[in-house]
Amino acid sequence: MCGIIGYIGGKPAQGILLEGLRRLEYRGYDSAGLCILDKGRFQLRKKKGRIEELAAALRKEPAGGLCGIGHTRWATHGAPTDANAHPHTDQSGKLSLVHNGVIENYTQLKERLAAAGHTFTSQTDTEVLAHLVGAHYEQAGNDLVEAVRRALKEVIGTYGIAVMHTDHPGLIIGARRGSPLLVGLGRDENFLASDVSAIVAHTRRVVYLNDFEIVTLTRDDFQVTTLEAAAVSPQIKEVEFKAEDVERGAFPHFMLKEIFEQPRTVENALRGRINHDEATARLGGLNLNAGELRAVDRIIFVACGSALHAGMVGEYLMEDLGRVPTEWEYASEFRYRNAPVEKHTLVFAVSQSGETIDTLAAIRESKRRGHRTLGIVNVVGSTIAREVDGGIYMHAGPEIGVAASKTFVSQLTIMSLLAVLMGRMRHLAATRGAEILRELEAMPSKLERVLAENDNILAIAKKYCDARSALFLGRQYNYPIALEGALKLKEISYVHAEGYPAAEMKHGPIALVDPKTPSVFICPKDGVYDKVMANIEEVKARKGPVIAIATEGDAEIARKADDVIYVPDTVDCLTPLLTVVPVQLLAYHIAVLRGCDVDKPRNLAKSVTVE
Ligand code: AGP
């Protein structure tokens, strides 16, 4: 996934574009560039590496002008190099373009353009698109919008683009299909961006473009049309969050800030959604009445990565509390499976970004089969949020750290509400429903107590930061937390880790146990505690160091484990909300101790919008 920004107004574009790119860097950080139109000429600067490389180049050679486009890249076609960095220009050098997405038929287009005399300086699909628009430009009578329209009709694949031409100072064209793009409406200035975080410091009035829409942007106006040139009446929306929500504040990393935000995150997910009188939840966005909810005969959670792990917890919740047959599926697998599915199946997409292409494709496949699709999504106006039949917004605010943290806890909170809602229509007694809702409302203060363990967790991280591998083990509700802990450690510290159901260890993974390989056991005082304790013994018998995540007051665990991180007691089904925080902090501290870039880990991007 890449980040795009465009500015047109009365202020120097360079600073605005650079700051916007910094806010978008979490979307991709292999290279960055900008192009500003100044006195009829392009000022084009682009550099391999982080935004700071580009900033250094601009300090040496500033780019003047009031209209420009910028891009931060997560490489798909072509290695991260200066030449492959966006923006790209066309054959004439008078058209400049940035792109987020994948042009699937770029090879054929490139061959045709090369045969017509075009020469290319990069390996990217984006440069081909720039040349294609340029090739249409003259045939379209130098009408830039028409040239973009004609070129995009030839494209197979996904795009979010911004285009400028030296013949049209004060004009930026944007278009999208499958990659997010929005218009920011300022006072005597307008913006284009991949997501709101890039421009929220300037305006909170936005228009989310839909697929196959094109926007013509000037400093004081904008028009939206379809690819077929039909006029579109855009909906202007007010953004929920503020500029400081995308600031790091006093924290050294966004990820640590977002881990410490989790008490507020749970409050935001619960707000207005608890019906105490009836001991149930209120989730109006599902767009399903009681009869339809009662008729649901299966739920399938489709997601990727951490969101999938949340869906795995959702499976336990939905079956335990909701009494609804439930399964989870890797979205990338589900979209190709040919599973027979019942009539009243709900397919739930879980996605913080709402742009993950595999999850989006799973939803589209489900809709094609006539299933009702719902979403648990964080980014308002995202593609998945707009394509599902209903859903529940997470209201977690922007998550800048590439590794999911607060959005995972938000998803767990929402799934707990959903399970109570479904359960109270079936077998869940009011007393039990009330107990779970009370415990949910107590979660923010309980999370504060877990966060207070931060120094203890840092001390443990120091003991194990040189480990070359780690095992994460849990049962039932906490098996997905074992997987999440392993993913967190892998993705931000690059240490190999495996998550397993604790009992499964004996079927192979226990061979990995040795004095240098820590095993993290998630073993709150729940219904499977004794079984997990037995698994701990098995590891200790083979001299494996054990880090235990346990319930406050459990003295026995301290006699068995080498290190213990305590979390407050709660009902079994809500333990993941608490046990995930220690594995988040353990991974965070180990990554920092290993000198890793916690917020922008190598090879990753915040949302994977390519297959
Ligand atoms: C988790 O830390 C990663 N950031 C990644 O696995 C992420 O959860 C996954 O790509 C799904 O993203 P989404 O929630 O935006 O769909």
C-alpha cells in the first residue's frame, strides 16, 4: 500500500506535502517523492528510503510552487530505488502522476507504448500509466480529465491516482478504483489524500471518492464525475478525529502510544452500545432486525493478520455466548474456497483499515453468492465499510503504528458486544449477560492495571531480547492471543516465533524447547488453567524458560514460571482483552532493545492493498 497527497492553494506546497507524507509514511516507506508545479515547470524530487531522505534533498534544493502531488511507496513492481520512486512523468515530461495500487495489464500497455516510441526510466507499472495518460492527452485535445478518463478505461487493476500537467497550472486530477482516495476541502485550498491523517491538520471536511470516480480539483472548487463522465453529487463529511490524534505526543513510538490508549479505545467501542435494562448490546449499524438476527444460522469471520486473530476469539465468543455456529477463515483462502454455506449465514469482515484487498475480495465473493455481509471496521468511509450491508465502526481513531494494537482490543470489545446481543436472543440469561457487560465496562480500569506492569515487562524483555526464537502458548480463548503474541514479536522485532494451542506442543513443537528459547504461556485462572499448568511443567522439565501471563493473586504460577506478568481477574470470555497487552508490550520492548523501527517494520505496510 502507498500514500498519496495533493495540495492546491495559496500556500507553498512543499511543506504541506512533506508533512502529509510523514503522516502517510506508515502506509509504505520504501521511497518517497513530490512534484510541484512552479512557474510552468515541474520541480520533481524523489528519493529511495524514508521521508527524511526526501526532506534532506529538499533542504538542499527546495521546490517552490503552490500546487503539487506527493507519494510514499510500498514497492510492488520494481525495487525501492530513486528511479522507481513516484511521481512519474510521461514521455513529454509535462505530465506528473502518483499511484497507489497495481496495474495488472501494465506489461501489455508498456509494450504498446514502447512500440509507439515511448521510453521508460523505471520498472514500475505507475510510469506506464503516466505515459498512457500522456499518450491520450493530445488525442483528447489537451483535455487532461478526458485523457485520464480514456487511459483508466484501458487499465485492469487497482488505482488511486493524482495527476498534474504543466499546461494546466492550478489543476489536479484524482481518480480511484480499489485504492482509497479522498478530497479535503479547505479555505481557498483543497487537498487529495489516501487517508485523512495526511490532511486533518488543515481540514476535517472531506469527500470520500468511490470506485470509478474522477475528481477535478482547483484551489476553490472541485467536481466529481464517473469514468463515463456522469456528474456525481458528492457527500461532504466531517472527520471524527483531530490532528493531535495523529501526533506521537510524549511517546517514543506511535505503537507505545496506541498500546497505552487501549483503556480509552474500549470506552470508545462501548459508548452508546450497552443496554443495561435488557442486559444486552445495542448495535444499530448491523441493519438487521431481531427476527433476522435470530434466524442467523452461521457466522464466518473473514480477515487477515491480527484482525483474523480477533476473529478467532470471536468464534469462541459467538459459540460460547451467542450459541451460533461460527468459524473464522483467512480472507485470502476464503475467497477461493467453495464451501457450501447456509441460507442465513453472516459473513463478517474484520478490518481496521477497511482496505485490505483479500478481505475486500472475500466480501465481494460473499455478496456475489447472495450472503449478507457485515463489517467490523475502524476507518470511516473505507472501501469495506462502504461495500458491506451493515456493520460496526470501531471508533478507535487512527492507528499509525504498523503493528495492530488498540484496534485489536477494539475488535475484541465489539465482538464481545455482538456475542452478548446474539446470546440474549437465544440462551444467554439476563444475569450472565449483565455480568459480562459489567465486566466490559470495568475493562478500562483493568487495562490501566495491566499497563502499570510496563516496567516489569521491560525487565523481562531485557532478559530475552537476544533469543533467536520464542513459543507462545495458550488454550481456548487465549490460543488466538498466543498467535497474536507470536505475530507481534515477529513483525516488529524480526525474531522468529510460533503460536500454538498449549496442548498441541506435545505433537512436535516441544522439540524446539531449549534453555535459550523462551515459552510465553497465557494462563489466566480460567477453565483450562490446570491443563496449561501441566504444559508449563512439560517445558520446565526440558529446561525451557517460561514467561507466564497469569491472574493477579496466583501464587502457584510464580513457583513454576521464571517470570510472571499479572493481569486482573475477569470472566473467561473477556480474558483476551487483558492478556494481549503483555504480549504487545513484550514484543514492543524487545523490538526497541533490538534497535528495530517499531512503527515502520521492514517489508510491512499498515494495510495490504495488493494481493
Ligand atoms: C498486524 O499487526 C498487522 N498490522 C497486520 O497483520 C494486519 O492486522 C492485517 O494486515 C489486517 O489489516 P486490517 O485490519 O487493516 O485489514
